[in-house]
Amino acid sequence: MDAAEQRAQRVTWSVGAVIGIVLLLLLCLLCSRALF
């Protein structure tokens, strides 16, 4: 049970990190388009 919970938490953190990185990249693209 604990191992499954740890695995699920790790997957959740990984998905969250990927989404955060994608959002940051989109924000940078929008800012660079607005500036230039």
C-alpha cells in the first residue's frame, strides 16, 4: 500500500513539474512576442 502511494505521489509530482515547465515556456514565448 505504501509503495503504491509513493509511486502515485511521484507520478503526481512529475506531472505537476512537466505542466509547470510547459506553462513557464508558454509565458516566456508570450513575453518575448509582446516585447519584440
